[in-house]
Amino acid sequence: MISKIKHKLFFSFLLFSIFSISAIVVCVWINNRKDSISAQLKLLDEIYILSLKNFKLQQEFLSYETINPQFFETQKSTKITQHHIITAEIFNKLGKIENSRPKKFIPVKFLQRFKYELSDYQNTFNKVEIYITSRGFKDYGIEGKMRNYAHALMEL
């Protein structure tokens, strides 16, 4: 009789231990997954903030640098330099998200499409920068040549 009680107690203890260990394993797994998803969400928030900064830099470039003679003299702009740095950071953070786990939280196809669209946008903005530089301002570029021709015609 004591042997049966011993076996029942041992079996109950074994079941309790298995359930406890299973619960611990599931909790640790869920916690790790939650941390991973939180890290991805943090990276997405950082990408969003960097994108807003990037758009602001582009807007400031288009508003202020296109009428700044110093930009046309040197062909360099702090706004463009910062824009390139921020864009590189965005691509870096997208790569981190792409390589992190779990991959099902943010689909890889979505990330690849986003990278493609961002790259295309970057290329378009680079073309706009080149066109603005070649167009010029006052004494620089095509506008400067037109101004010189206009002055020459007025002197005739």
C-alpha cells in the first residue's frame, strides 16, 4: 500500500515537474519572441524618424540651397551630405531588420520592396540635384550663361 502511494506521489510530482518545465520553456520562448519583435519595432520607429529628418533635409535643400550662390560655387551642401548619411543609416537599419528574427513579423518581400522604392527615390533625388546644379543660379550654370548673354545683348 505504501508502495502505491509512493508511486502515485512520484507520478504526481513528475507530472507537476513536466508541466512546470513546459510552462517555463513556453514563457522564455514567448519572452524572447516579444523582445525580438520589440527590437524590430524600435528599428522601424528609428527608420520612420530618420525618414522624416531626411525629407526635411531634402525640403531645406530645395528651398534654400537652390538660391545659395555658395552651393553653386563649391557644388557641395551640408544638407546633401546629411541626406546621404541618413539614407545610408536607413538602409543599414533595414538590413538589420531583414537579418533579424522572427522573419514572419515583417515579410522579407515587403522589406525588399521598400528598399527598392527607397533606392529609386534616392536615385531620382540625385538626378534632381544634378539638374539643379546644371541649371545654376545667378552667375552659375545655364542660368548664369543666360544672364551673361542677356547682359551682352543689353550692351549692344
